[in-house]
Amino acid sequence: MADEKLARALRASVRRDVLHLLTKKEKASVHEIADDVGITESSASKHLKLLYDLGFVDFEDKLP
């Protein structure tokens, strides 16, 4: 099961780029990730959601 999750997370090169970025920068906004990886915020959100669902990333809610 863990191998399947890893394979799914790494299947898309953009997700590999996002994970690589987050190994260097522990905290980043969706906007920062999109900018650094060169994708739209919408695309970054979708990739981050998948990585979150697979247990590879977590998030902080900044809303009051």
C-alpha cells in the first residue's frame, strides 16, 4: 500500500517538483509553490490536495 501511494505521488513530474521544493522550504503558500514550480495556483492546489490525501503534505489554516 505504501509503495502504491509513493508511486501515485511521484507519477507526475510537477508533484515531484512540489515535493522537492517543500524539502527545501518547509512552509510555503499555494501562491509561492505555484510561482516556484511554474504552474497556476489552481493546478498547485489540485496537486497539493492529492499529496495531502496521500499523506505526503500537511497544511496550516491561516484564516482567523
